[in-house]
Amino acid sequence: MADTQSNAGEGRRTPVHLWIVAVLSLLWNLMGAFDYLATQLKIDSYMSQFSEAQLAHFYGLPSWAVAGWAFGVWAALAGSVGLLLRKKWAMWAFAVSIAGLLVSTIYNFGLSNGIEIMGTGDVVFSVIIWVIAIFLLAYSRAIANRGVLS
């Protein structure tokens, strides 16, 4: 088949779309990891783009919201690595990521004034993050069910 390549020593073939999705998800999730680290480490060159109200929001997050954010970011990155390694656990990493994203979303848009502080653009960006996270979970589940992930 034109869209697959053989796995050395295995009878399965890896679809080319797996490599495309895995690499794109890795790049996407590396951006999320950088955002998390730059915020937590308070890197001035990065944080200077935000208003005082936004900085107060980021730096005032309760520890459980920061933990949710951390689980969301790092589990998503692990899921991307799992896709590259063609491992079934990638699906579970993406599931943990969604749980972390849920915690973060509940705080940012339900328990704080995150919508008014961050603005409409960030709400739209949050929706995009949700769409990509759900896609990655569904995609990893589908290819795991097809036997592509081991």
C-alpha cells in the first residue's frame, strides 16, 4: 500500500498518517509544554506579553488548577511520544491529558473570571485545544484498535 511502511520484524504496517499526526501532535504539545514552563518559571521575555490582570490570574492559580494544567500538558506530550513509539499507552496518556484539561478549564472558565481577563481570543483558543485533545484521544484509540499500536 502507498500509505504504509513495513515495521521491521513485525507483520503490521504503519500508516504514514500515524507519523504525520504524531509529529504534528509532538510539535503542538511542545508548544504547550513551553507555555507551561515559561509561565511557571516566570520567564520575563515570555510573560511580558501579558497584561497585569492576566499575570495576576496566572500567578494566582490554586495549586490544584496548576496540577490539572500540568497533567494536561505533560500527559499530552507523553501521548505524542507514545504515538511516535507506536505504543498503546499513548491513548491513556491522552485520556489523562483531557482530565487535566478539564480541571484547568473548570477553574479558568467556571470558578474564576478567566473569560473576562483572557478575552474572547483565548476562549476560542481553548476550544481549539479541546478539539485537538479529543481528536488525539480518538485517533490513538482508533489506531490502537486497528492493531497499529502495541
